[in-house]
Amino acid sequence: MARLKANRTDHADELSVVDHLDELRTRIIVSACVLAVAVGLCFWQNGLLLAVANGPLPNGREPLTFGVTEPFFTTMKLSLYAGILLALPVLLYQAYSYILPAFKPGERKVVLPLLLMVPALFIAGAVFAYFVVMPAALNFLLSFNADEFNIQVRGSEYYAFFILTLISVGFLFQIPVGTLAVTRLAIVTPEQLAANRRYAVLLIAVAAMLLPGTDPVTMVLSMAPLYALFEASLVLARRFGRPPATISPWPAASSGSS
């Protein structure tokens, strides 16, 4: 009988391979059920979902579909994408709960606050993408050479672009988590990160350039908050990013000669 022990499992507990597989199976089932409920909810409220997704389109445009089956499958695809986005905090929680007992108590104090920041920053990135990045990108892309083309918006392509942009920006907003992780784990120091700021700017520019449907407007709008997040993460790293005394970056550091 499968037993879900993650909520009570400690680093010192010895679990067999079967116990780990049982726990993993249970968490996969829970995640699949949550995802199914989220997708079903999105499909049930697909009218509201489509209205929200169409919100960033300029001038009241509505996406087009071609063929008899495309409206149904486009709605299904959007419901699936939105369901993943809606269920992501629970999916991340299940993943965190599975891997967190593997850390020692001292390491867990380092990792747990970082893991809790991930969903909050992801949601902030998705909101920023919806209200800032998407409208600016669509205004630029749909007005570019508008006199030379009969520009229409195809539903399946637009909704894939919409969800992918929200997810991409949500993941890019994880910069503070990465910065605090490498400093709290004593991989680099905040001073080293600040001294190599120019490389961070270059990486931010490359990441913004790789966003779906990137144009100059989207790239600049994405770079600005990403750089602000990097600077804010440096401030946090200087204040909270020092490795605790119980964490030693190198095994030899724990055995001093004195």
C-alpha cells in the first residue's frame, strides 16, 4: 500500500527504493489530478478564458480560425496551457516536497526560502508579461508594415504565443532565486556578482532576445525589470545571502587544524 511520507520524512530517515517510488507515484497522481481539475475548470470557463487571453490584442481584434475543427482544438489547447499555468504552484509544491527531505537541516534552511520564492516570482512575471510585455509586443508586431500586409491573427498561433510569453517571462523572473542560491550556497559572493555586473547584463539581454516573438520593444521592456530584479537580488544577497555557519562550501572546511 502506497504511503505518502514526505510531510513527515526527515533527512535522517532511511527509506527503501520501494518507499521512494511509492511516494513519487503518489505525488505524480496528485499532480495529475490537480492538473486535470485545472484544465477542466479552464475548459468549463473557456469563454472567460478566451476573453482574458484576447485582452492584450489591440483595437478589439479577435483571432481567426480556419476549418471545422480548429475552434474546438484551439480552445482545448488554450485550456491545457492555462491549466498548466493555473496548477503550476501545486506542481512545484509537489516537486519541492519530494526533494526537500534529501537536504540536511542546515541546507534545508538555505533551500526552503528560495523554493517558496519561486511561485511568487513566477506569478509576478506572468502578470508583468500580460499587462506590459504582451500589449507592447502586439502593438509593434501588428502595426509593422501594416500598409503592405493584410494582417490577421490566427487563434492557434496567437494563444500559443500568449501562453509561451507568460511562462517564459515567469521563468525569467527567477533571477533573485538564482542569485540568492549561488550566494547562500557559497558558490560566489555578492561582491563577485557585483564586480561582474556587465556579464549579467549581457545574459539578461540574451534571455530577453530569446523570448518568443521577440522584437526590439519586447526586448527592452523585458530587460528593464530583469535588470532591476538582478540589482534587487544583489541587495538581498548582501543582506541575507551569506552562507550560514552550518553550511560549508568545501568538505575540508569543516575540519580545521586548530
